[in-house]
Amino acid sequence: MADTPIIELRHVSRIYQAGEVPVRALDDVSLSIAGKDFVAVMGASGSGKSTLMNVIGCLDRPTSGEYLLQGRAISSLSRDELAHIRNETLGFIFQSFNLLPRTSAQENVELPLLYAGVARAERQRRARAALEQVGLVERAGHTPGQLSGGQQQRVAIARALVTNPGVILADEPTGNLDSKTSVEVLGLLQALELRGITVVMVTHDADIARYAARVLLMRDGKVIEDRRQVPATGDVKAQVHAG
């Protein structure tokens, strides 16, 4: 594991106003995550884990403190610069897959490249390569409705991979999947770590967190536990192909 942090938070707080009452969703959080790591962020509803994910994903700005991504201070960047970072550096995986229902798997995977202005032929080549990595190239022409839940999540992972990001942010990625399919998806995420991609996964499920190499436990906007562990092994048949 590399020593240089790819993600670094220094005394980060995020305060929201709920009427006249300030809510401290993050409370003086300091942490660093190195490249090539798999981190699970756990906590009950309202613990701050989703706010932490939003800050790391450049979807929200800290009220105070400093956030550095690949050594770059994020708080001073413009909206356009943040959008560029989200598209180039970060890949997102969601519980609900967030696929366009009338669009093929291939076209869904191409979307980040379309937004980035990549030429059509190159978009198609890279999308097929990403689908091949997750074992779904033969389903490239299928719409989400023609795919199982696990296959839809694989398409979502391919979409997250297609820009060659340094960091994958996964928000409850197995929340809509059965246990067998969940293990397959976790195997995919573990394979991304082996390829040198940093994976940060939000989950409320301790059984899912077992597959990460590091666990952050949150409560009341604070990280109350930070531990490393020997991860459980995901389904090796589901792993992303190297390259």
C-alpha cells in the first residue's frame, strides 16, 4: 500500500441548518486514505457517513477544515473544476444502480465519456473494455430491464471504471442485492483494490464491511474507531480482469 495519502481530511466539519438549529453532520474529522486501499465506512443512520462520502466525492464542501484529493486542496475550486474532478478522478457506484432504463448497458457505460467530450469511437472502445472487465461484454446491447440486479450493478461498476479513476466511491453497493450476488460484487471491489484503485464503501452492514481491509466507524459526526483487518474473500470468479 502506498504511503502518500490520496484522500486527506484535516479537521473537517460540516454544519447544516435545520431551521434555527445547527446540525453538525461532520465534527472535526481528520483522516487519510492511501492509494490502493479498500475502506468501509460504517455507522447508523445520522452518524455522518453519507456526509463524509459527499465531501470525499466533491459533492459537498466542508464548513471548516481542509480536504485534499491527490494532494490538491478542494475547497477553493470552482463548480466546473469540481465537476471535472468528479468525472476524471472519481468513480461512483450507488445502491440503486442509477442506470438509464431505456439505454443499453454499452451506452450507460459510455455516459461519463460523453460528458467529457470523448469521441464516439473511443467511447465505444473504452466502454466495451470496461464491460469486458466486469464479465458483461456479451450483454452490451441489453437494457437494464433485461439484466438481473447483480448484472445491473456490474454495469454500474463498469461505468465507474470507464474513466480510469483513482478512487471508487460505493454507497451501499450491495443494498439491493441478495447475499450471493453481494459477495460477487464485493469480489469485484476487492479486485479493483488489487489493481491499485482506492475503494471507499459506505455500508451499515457489518457482514459487508468484513470484505474491506480497513473499517471506519462513525457516530455523531465523528470517527470513533479506525481499524485494519484481514478481509473476507469475495467471489474470485467475479473479479475484474487485470489490465
